[in-house]
Amino acid sequence: MLQTEANSSSDISAARLAGRIAATGGFEQALAAGLFSTPHRITLSEALVLGLLKQGVSKYFAIFGHGSTALAETLRVYEIFGLVSVWQCRNEVEMAHAATVLRWAYGEPSAVVTSIGPGALQAMAGSLAAASNGIGVYHLYGDETTHGEGYNMQQVPKLEQMLYGRITALMGRSYVLHTPDALRDALRRGAATVFHDFKAGPFYLLLPINTQPKEVDIRIDTLPAVTPIAPSAPAAAASLDRAAELIRATARIVVKAGGGSRGHAEAVRRFAEASGAAVVLSPGSTGVVPDDHPQNMHVGGSKGSISGNWAMKHAELLVVVGSRGVCQSDCSGIGYPRVTNVINVNADLDDVQHYNNTTALHGDIGAILAALTARLESAGLLVNRARQAWLGDCLAEKRRWGAFKRVRYETAPIIDAVWGRPVLTQPRAIKVVADFCKANGALKLFDAGDVQANGFQVVEDERPEDTITESGASYMGFAVSGLLAAAVADKPRYTVAFTGDGSFMMNPQILVDGVEHGLHATIVLFDNRRMAAITSLQLAQYGREFRTNDSVAVDYVRFAGAIEGVLALDGGNSPDSLLDALRRAHAHRGLSVVHVPVYFGDDPIASLGAHGSWNVGNWVADVEEAYRAATI
């Protein structure tokens, strides 16, 4: 390969500028010292790295290829001087999830770097988790050249412009850097997406192969920074007054706390106490109100809880806080059959209008709830027999749900047809691991599938920071991949990934990347030799399972143990043996895998059940008939 003189001088220039930045103490110090107040002639790749540094992005998850060699060289130089850190991965979906968890759990922005073509499409597929849950991440993909010399390897084989940019634009906001001078505009749009104050998401920056090394004259101090957005609430008092009056006039109130409420836990609790409302959680908002709070009715929805779904079914006023009304969260639109009025608190203009008969409180959740709570507290809430009876009935249902769960947590191991011996039920095994995490301050990540569905019914969180369950996209392999964030975070938490055998096999490369990057975490693999969530759905709807299991036995302890540095343990068939394995895994200063065989069969004691409705399969006719009758 030829290396031109211009390339060589660019490399020298990058090292010289990176060295000067490092000598001042870092990017912010260099900015304050005026190092960037005059134009620099640098490559587009270097300008991009500097622009991202201005926005606080210094961490990169990367799989380099021919479509990203120029950017890789810039990152190599800047890493030498301690200005960025680059974490090599083995799968693009994995690193998309890791970047998502890094922002979700630790608040640290980062960028995902791929080459052109299949790698970019893989990363984009993984970005569905960030898009679904409102998590801001930069995605930097290689792209075909702008020179038009003919087909580029791995481009979409179609004679049209900017096809990858158009594909990514379907997922979120996208920008093709066809012209290097457009970097300022690209980064402004990127900041507005990745750092959006209430509905962030992935931003896809497409880097044509030939524009990455092109030089551009640029003043780095003019590149866009992140603009802080002050919390906002309705300026007119009428909507808040209307909401307060509805609350005073209604006894049977339910608050549905969605994923957007995670950052406003104290405001939600205070509002619930001031309004006398029962609080029903979404799968992604456990801990927003402490588990043992008498007004916390647990998760409600298609796979909710006895108490959560009872509160939804019998409430007359619905207060929605930070929720999109996802199908499983509100039983496909029929979860509130007696509700006639809705108060919706949301900063997104579309989501705040999701239901009919709505008093829309559009703006920052914390600011709005504070204003509403102040009205209720200052006027004093009428504590009447109807309101007391409502909360009493809700508490009775919560106790019934607790008793229902305790029976299942005390269930002895059951003989499983596949394992040929008694094994733990999945709810009991998850409970043992969840309690261990709570006792040891561990972050819990849940993978999609039966483990996730049981998991959000089992967890008993006191704060929302203790569990992440990716229910927006329900992405298999998310939890194990997301573990990698703990190796990258400035202040990592010991993390446990709850995964099934099906989800784990989607992204097993974490076993290599976890060891490579010094990850201290544990994967607990609940193995029932099938895609149990779908098997259960098939059986409930049609009485038959079809193509959701296989006959191939996998020794996961030997599989994981074959990776040098991974501690692979058998969790055994009892709570005591599982707890012993968890303790050994925690003591191991690296990545551990605990394999737990779990029961699958028709014994109802082995399931926490489904207590709501869902517009799928042969339930569709009944659900849609009920939807037509719904008033909201």
C-alpha cells in the first residue's frame, strides 16, 4: 500500500496537536488556554475526535475495518496521549449494547465505531435498544466514497447516493459527512440527539472512506458543545389546576410510572403520597417507588403482577408519568377499563397525548410533579372513606401478590423432563440471585425472554438504579453484552447479568472481551434448553409448542471454562448450592459464569403467571373488542 507524503505529515500534525493538548492538562484546559482560537489544518477524522471531546465523548467501542482506518489512526495517536480510550470488541451488536449501558447506568457518553457494510448494520441493529429506551450514543460508521469511482466493497449494491445514511435515518437521526466542512452542523445535530434532555437516542454519523483523511481548516473552539436545557413546566396554571381538581374529586387513582420516571423517583413518591394514589410500575421502572412502600403495587401490564393489574383494572383516574404506553405496559390499551379521565405528565408532545380524555401536562416530569404536589399539599387532600378504602383494597392485593410469590419461592426442586432430575424453578432461582445482588449492592441486568419476564416480577428494588431490564426492544443478548460497560466506566459497579440459554448464545463473545478488558462481573445462565417465553405463549394460546427448543445439549460450564480467565461454576440444584456459587463468583476478580439448570413444564407452581392482556395470537379478537369499548 502506498503512503503519501500528505498522509505522513497529517500523522505528524496529529501527534503534535495531541501532544500540545495533553501538555496543557487535557481538552478543557487547552480550550481555556486559547489553543483552539485560531484555525488548524487537520484531517476530518481528527476534527471529529476533537469535536466529540468538546462534547465530553472520549470513550470508543470499536471494530475497525477498511472503512475506518483513517479514524482508527487518529484514535491511536490520541490514545497515546491519554486523550481518548478505545475498547476493541468482537461483535458490533455487543458493543452497541455496552455503549448503551455505559450511558444508561453510569451517565457516560461514548461512541461506537464500525467499518462500512455488515458491521454497521449489526451495530445499527444493536442500537434499537438505545432508541427504544431513550439512551444517547454516537454511532460512527464507515461509508462508501464520494468519488464515484465504482462500487465500493460492502456498500449497498445499488446505484443511488447515501443509502446507508437513509437506512440509519429510519432508526433515528442520521448525517452523512459527504463534505468535511459540514462537521459543525453534523455535531450540532448529534449533540441535540445524544444529549436530548428527555428523549435522547443514537445518532448515526456516516463517514465516507475518502473524506476521513481529507484535511479541513477549522477553528476547534467553534465546534458545538452540549447546550444545557432548563426544566420546563406549563406556563398557564389552568392545566395544573384542572389536574389537581380531578385528583381531589377522585378516590380511586392509579399512577403509571414509565421508564421516563426513573430520574424522578423522589418526585413520584411525594406526588403519590400527596394524591393518595396507588403506583403501578413498568418493567423498566422498578424501584422508582421503594418496593416496601405501601402504595407500590408492583409491575402492571400483560405480564404484570396480581396487585399491579388489580389497581389498573379498578382505578377511575389514571396519572401517567413518563410512559409511552407500550403494549405490554398497558395491556395493549385495555388495562384501565374503568378510567374515564387521564392526567399525562410527559415532555414528549406525542406521548403526552396518547390517551383520550387527557389533561396534558407537557414538560419536565420533576418540575410538573413538584408544582402539582405543591397544590395538593397546600390545599390539603380530602381524606374520605372512599380514598381510604381504595388504598386498603390495593394493599390487600399487594399482600395477596406477596403470598402468591412466597409459595413459589419456597417450592422444592421439580423433576424436569429434559434434565432428568430435580432442578430449581426459574422464579426461585432468580429470587436467590436477586437477593444476593441486593445484599451486595450489585447492578442487575436482565436479558430478554423468560428470564426477563420473571425477573421484573421478582425484583424488589428500593431505587431505580439497581436494575436495568431492556424491555423497550427486548433484545436477546443485551444483558451479557452490557456487562462490558462495567469495564469501561470511571466508577464501575459489580454487575450481574441474568440471562437464559437462548439469549446467551446470541452474544457469547463477552467471554473473550470481558477477560480482555478486565471485567469484574458475573453471568448467571438460567438454562431450560428452550426459548421458554415463546413456548409458554404458544402453549397458552394454542396448546402446542412449535420450534422453540432443540435437542442439542451444551455443557456451558466447560464452554465458558475454555476461555482463559473465566471462572465457570455449576450453580447446582438447590438455593444453597446456587448461593455458594454466587459467592465464589463474586470473590473472583474477573468474569464468572454460573450455570443454573431450571425447570420447564406444565406445573403451575413453577411460574409467576401472566395477569393481563396482550394483542397477539388468538387473543387478538377479544383484546380488540375490549379496545373498541375503552373510553381512553
